[in-house]
Amino acid sequence: MRIKDEEFNEQSYQERSRETNFCKICLGILQFLYYDDTGTLLKKYSADDFAVVISELVNQQYQQIDGFSLEVSLPSAVTENDQAVWLYMKNKYHHELWFQQKAECQFSSTKDILKLLVINPLQRLLGVKSSQSSFRVRLTYSHSDALTRDDVQEGNGGNKRRKAGMLSCLTGDLKTTGESVTPHVEASDSHIGDRDGLTKVCSKESQDLSCSSLLAQLDKVSKPCCLTIHCCRGSIYIGGRYLKYSRNVSQTRWVIDDERKGEASVEEKVVGAILPIIQGDNYKFHAAGREDIDVRMLGTGRPFLVEIQNARQVPSEALIKDIERKINSLESQYVHVKNLRAVGSQVWDLMREGEAEKQKQYAALVWLSRPVSDEDFETISSLKELKVAQKTPIRVLHRRSPLEREKIIHWMKMERISGSSQYLLLHLCTQAGTYIKEFVHGDFGRTQPSVGSILGCRTEILQLDVTDVKMDCF
């Protein structure tokens, strides 16, 4: 028991020593001293050792990457410390030749230096280059003790916190960016110039007071930063066309008042095969329009796109073919896909742009209140580019705005059904967004003209299939 206590005391002593012997300007960041997610204090003795920690996390979670972008988030106090130290040096040494030569270069912040130290060893360990990649490695440093300069003036003569705080005296209106300051050295000890060439008078007494305030604040910092390493890949897109063979399958999961509608959905069947293999955190399912749950999607199929967020695996062409075969061999056989492949995000824009202009073809089983005549065939087939005014259908009025839309019926043709005089198969090609069911029966006069008004009889649609969605993608 005594040995364990001695080991514990030794470990505690070493940890306390590391906490004490850290840089309070960078809060241990450039010493690679930090607390991890479990609250354990860790010390890496070189940038190479620190890069190993990052690369092991990347290799553990992601099977392959083609590049990476390193992002760093620091407490605001670190940035302010950087600026305060630089401005102190500028005030003290700006008349020195060696400092004037250095001042011509851009100021390097803690963030800049950390990236410079880590990127090269990380490139070697990961075997890829640092670039503007969709794969991001983010280092987030946080600190509970490090007060921002908003707190510096608090308690000093009852003054309110001031945004500029201690730095306001040193800098005047010096303009800074989030990561760097571009200094401009003036000849006078009592002036500091900003990048616009303006100068602000700063007395030596004020400078000494500010430096004392900085030291007082640094004395309050008792421990290094906490570090969280997070990796994330940009969205991957897999697109193709789907076919739906059931009249009881919706496009997306449909729940009303906690009650499931339909026995399945296209979204669940497709994404259920893709997501476990690609191993993404989340997904979005996009399609070029949608059909009602009781409408089949046949023919060439409907274009769709699955957006997979933070995928752990980049799908190869062979892997995507395996996914396509898996979907098409499902026991239910409700949904099939074709032309499945990895695509860029621009395909989603093409799908959206084409939605308003695309043409769609349908086949509808229609009942007439009287026998079909030869004149009906001639009447229907003679109509080309027919303009139709459609008010929002009654069946969707509870969820759609009450508007009137003009749509175009490009062409129609009728097909007899043998053994029946009052049933026919209507083939038609329309502008996207046309309500086909309402065009057939008229929706109590809310669609004008309709097949019923054209033929001069009552008409009802019994079944509807989408047979083609004319779009260039997939």
C-alpha cells in the first residue's frame, strides 16, 4: 500500500510540476502540453510526437483520405497575449535595427507557429498533402482560467468591463485580424502606427501599467489548455435512379400522428444499404420530385441523391456496384436502383434546376361514365401543348398554399383495354409539377380543362404510374 501511495505521490508531483512549468503566454500550446478529453495531463516532447497522436486518431476512424486541412481554434486570451507581447516588443525595441528588419515580416501568432510545426510531420505520417481538402482535422483548445481582456479592467475603480481592455492602451485603434497583426514601426517612442498609417499616443506610464496588468493576469493562470481533436470529412454524394414497384411504399418515411403510413419507403431501402458500408454520421435523401404513395415509379426511374455526412470510407466504383446489387437483391423487391455512382455536389444543383423544366410521362388507368368512342381517341390525340390552369388540389390544400398554377400537357394518347368499353389507358407527357389525378377528374372544376371536360363526361383515375422522368443526370 505504501508503494502505491509513493507511486501516486510521485505521479501527482510530476503532474503538478508540468502544470507549474508551462508557458502562460501560449498556455502550453507550443509546448504540446495539454489536458485530453478524460482530464489527463499529457506532454509531448516534439511536434513529431504530437503529430503521432493526431495521425493515430485519423487512421483509427478513417480508412482512407486524399488530403487534409488543419484547423486550429484557440482561446481568445492566447491571441490577445500574442498581440500584447508583440506590441510590448515594438514599443521597447522599434528603434533597434534588428527589430526593424524583423518588423517588415508578417507577425506570426501562436496559431501560425503551431500549424507550421505540425503540418509537415502530419503529412509524412498520413502520407497525404495538406491542402484545401474536404477532410478537416480540427484542434480545439479551451481554457477555464484564461480570462479575456474584457475582465482586465473589472474591479479597477468600479469601471465597467471594456472590450479593448489592457490592449486598448497599447494599441489605440490598431486593427487586427483573427490570426495576425501587421505592424508598422514609427520613429517615436510615444507613438504606435496602425496599418492605415494613423498613430496613437501611448505614454510610458500607460505602457508600464498595461504590462503590469498583463503580468497580473498571467499569474492567475494555473494550468494548460484542454485539447479536443475532431476529424470530419465533407459530404459524399451517391446518386442514381430508383424504381418503385409497390403502391404501398412512400418515397420517404411517412408518419402521421405517430402512425406509420405504408409498409416501407424508398429512402429506408436505399439508405439502409448505403450508410452501414460508407459509415457516415448522418445523411440526407434528395430526389427530383416525388410520386404519391399509391403511384408506381417505372420505366427509367426517378433521379435521386444521397448525401452522406462525415463518411469514414470513400466508396470505390466496385463498392458502389456491390451496394447496387445488394439493394436490387432485397427480399421485398419493392425498390430497385440503377446507374448508381459517386457524384459531386453540383449534381444536386442540376437536379434542382431541372425540376421546373423537366418533362414527365405517365400511364393512367381511367374510367369513363360512358363507353369510349373513336371520336374520343381523335380528340385526345389531337391536343398538343395544352395549357391547363390548376388550383391547389383539395386533397393537399391542408398543407399547400391556395394558388393557381399554369401547366402544360405536351401530348396525350389513349389505348383501349380489351373486354371493356368504359376503361382506357391514358398515356401523357406533362410539365413537371402537374397534378395528374386532378387533370383526369377535374377536382370539382378546380382544374380547367380536364380530361372529363374535354370528353364531356365524368372521368375517374383508378391507377397511375410514372413511366419516365426526363433529366440528363444519371
